[in-house]
Amino acid sequence: METRDDALRTPLSYAASTDNVTVVKILIGRGATLDSRDRHGRTPLSWAAAEAGENIVKLLISNCIDCIELIEQRDDNGRSPLSWAASSANYRVVLFLLSAGADIDSVDSLGRSPLSWAAGEGSPRTVKVLLEHGANVDTYDHEGRSPMTWAADNKRADLGLIMVRLAQASNGERDDQPSRPTVGVGTYIGAGAYTSHPRFRSGISDTDVSKAKQIQTPLPTAKMP
């Protein structure tokens, strides 16, 4: 049951990543270890959060003893199951993990949070879920990049919608800090591109663009890419 391959992955690790509920149930029923770690420190839950659906994630968590420890178990890069779910645009899994107690602002070895990964991968639904649950917008990774700059860097057509949502959240968080210097959202797009750029405009309405131009966000204190 605990046979491992060269990557130190177990049958449960593979079954969890293929969204095969039947096989996962059989393996768990036969005593498969839920918190087994592969060569990179990833658990079956980590793989399920990244590549499977919420049914597998729920199944794994419903059979754990110390669920919070399993949910917060980090791989060798410091990434949690929530981090992997956020970077995979798996918003339903993100929502479930948050309801189960996952740390919404956990950071990995690169200093990136789940919101940073979701914004960088261009997933508006995942960004929305994280923001609605209080994710911190004004964070910077070890390269000085915020979720806003990661959103600006991706090549998804829904970039504009993500930018608006991040800007709105950031604006709301600084209501009690009127003295902080601010810049327009367009500054974050970089390389001279503002809200008129096709990549920003694609997939959002003129109303959203208008909001993005009006919303003011905190001036970055770290270097911008």
C-alpha cells in the first residue's frame, strides 16, 4: 500500500492527483498514509489540491486525524495545499480549504501568498474567493512583487477584471490611512501600458475600466519588475 516510485510517490499520491474517488476510497480503506511525503515534500492532499477536484480533497480531509496539520503541511518549497489550489485556478478547492481552516495568507519560500499565485495565474474566481475571505492584497514576495504586479504580468484576457478586484480590495484596506501616497492602477501594468492597453481592456466593461482608472492603490515600497 505504501510502495513508492523513484519520486517517492505512493499509490494514494497518484490516485489523489487523478481525481479518482473510487480508488482513493479503496486505498484509504486499506490503510494508506494520508500524510506521506514524496521527494519534494508533497502530500496526497497537495497533489489533489493542485490537480483534482473538491471531492478528493474533502475525502482526504474527512479521513484525517489532525486535519489542520495536514491542511497546513508544506512541501520543500514552503507551499501549502491552499497555495497549490490557488495557482491551479481551483477555486472550489480554495473555498473548501478556507472553510476547513487553511491559512489564507501563508507564504512559501519565495514569499508568495495564495493570492499572489491566483493573481499571477489569471483566475478571477479564485481571486474573488480569496478577497472575500480577507486575503491581504498589500504583500510583497522576495522579488518585491505584489499580487497586483503578478496580475499585470500574466497573459490572460481577464487580466482587467483581476486588476479591478485587487485595486478595490487594496483601496478598501487603506481607508484609515489617508496620508499614504497613492498611484493609479495603470502604474502597476508597467512598461508604459495603462488601462487603454488591449490586454487590460479585453473581457471587461467600460464601467470596470472607469473604476480601475479612478481607484487609487498604495504606492509600492518595494522594487517593481
